[in-house]
Amino acid sequence: MSLDARLQRLWYGPEWRSVPLWPLAMVFRVVLAVRSAMFRLGVFRTAHPGVPVVVVGNVTVGGTGKTPVAAWVAQQLKRRGHRAGVVLRGYGARHRGAPRVVQLSDNAADVGDEALVHVRHGAHVVVIGADRLAAARLAREQGADVIVSDDGLQHLRLERDVELVVVDAARGLGNGWLLPAGPLREPASRVESVHALIRTQRNSSDEVPLAVQGPLRVTARLVLGDAVNLSTGERRVLSAFATQRDVHAVAGIGHPEAFFAGLAGAGLVATLHALPDHAGLEHGHLPFPAGATVLMTEKDAVKCAHFAEPGWWWVELRVEVDRNDTALLVGCVLERAGLVGAGAGLG
């Protein structure tokens, strides 16, 4: 079992398992408090890029559906006539230094898998960079009139107009402890200070109660759609693979079990390959045999599209938000960001 999988079991299991790590979690809490105070006192400076900023972030480490939700938010703004630029760190990318505009032709190893996913979903511009403020300014220079920051809730140097937090409804905030004893990047009370809480549902309606108050709450369902062939673009309904033998499923995401459960829900029986989040896929070093029928996530597909075999497919992940919740959430974003958008309540 990988270290990533072990940590997931620790964080989302019984609280007593984390007892040996509690002292380190308390140290982390002190570090967070000191850092926050430095920003409040002006020791660490913040700045605004000059166009509205919407941060779509996590208070937990990975696996909530943040990137699909961020792409959905950008698409909703685009539908209302805005040029949404997406900025993100570019986790796992080889690129270092000044912010970089991402192109569809870029290699995932250079710019990161999530950045290419946003490009494929039609963002006006996608910029990666460790300095989110500089990335946002570059996106503005490229014509963006609103910034959607995929992650960056803890990147306090970038001033923001709207904060949206994504939480997996079935897993909640785990054992409620800060890193490394638990999955929390910040104390659970941080959720109460954001503008909206988006709870993502995957394969069931089970929800872990959250003892937080304050933000608008909406539900987003993450639903597996069609399978798309990496080589030809052919589309098939997922259930078409239910009768096929020797199917392999690959997921290098924060919560691979959610992808596998979705495949099982569609009637598929597959050999499962859970990889660490953002894990690379390299020709000649693949976890499945040559010639196999393979189903993978879109994040995995962008890493191996240039050497894909005929039997490789990626599975769409749709974000479904009902009309009322869409109206509430998009209305909140437009109002807080000071944007004027006709038909703000439309899904």
C-alpha cells in the first residue's frame, strides 16, 4: 500500500489512530496562526490583480472534486459573458519560475495534469505559477475579466473577492485534525468564513454531518459520463464495457476509490490500479499490460494521450448542480465579485 493510501486510511478512519501524530498537528496549528498574524499585521503583504478573483479551494488534502468544480464555475461565468481565466500552481509540473500560459499542445509533465484539463474545458486562459498573484496578473493581461483560482485558499498573498470551499460529502473533514494527524490544511472553523460550501456527492447520497455554520451550502453531484477513446475520440456509454473481460481501471487522483466505485456502479468488473494523486504515466512503465482495455480519468488521460494505445479510454466526469443551487451559487459569486451578468440564475 502506498504512503498516500496509508494516510487516507489514517485520516478517514478512527480518531485514535492519529494519536501519535497529534503533537505535530499542534505544531502545525501554531505555524498557521503565526503566518495568519503576519498577513494581518502587514508583515507579509497582499495584493489584488485588478479583476475579480474567485478562489475554489479545499480545507482538506485532495480528493474532493475541486478541479471539476472549479472548471464548472469557470464555465458558468463564461455562459454569462465573462472571460474566466483559471490560475493554479501546476502541481507536479517541471515548469519553474515566472507564470506560464498553458496551451493544449503542452506536455502534462511540463505544466501539470490539472492545467491541461482546464484548457480542454474551454477556459479563456489558463496560467500556472507558484506565485498565484503573478499568475492572476498574467491572466488579466491575456484578457481575463475574472480569475478562478483552482486551489489557493491558503495562498493569502492573492487577495480575493469570493471564497468557495469544496468538501466531499461522504468523507467530510475526516478525523477533524490538522496535518499530519488529519487531512485538514486549516482548522475546521475556516469553513465558516468562506462565502459558499460546495458538497460533492459521487455514488451515493451518504453525507457526513458538518458542524459548521455561516456559508451558503449547495450540492454538486459528480457523475461518470461516457468513455472517450484517447486515440480516435470515439464515445461509448460506460455500460458497454460491463460484459468485456480483462478491463483495467487507472486513477491517479486524490480519491481513486470514488472513480472505481463509479465504474462498479455502471456494472463494470475491472482490475484496479490506484495511483498517488498526480502520479505520472510513462511509456514502458505502465501498471497494466500492453494491449489491455484501460479506463482512466481525464487527469490521467492528458498525461499519456501522446502514446495512447487503441484500447485506452478516459471517462467523463460531469458536475451536476440543480437549478436552484446553481442560481444561488452563481448569484453569490456575481454579487460578491461585483460582476454584472444577465441571467445569473440560469443553469
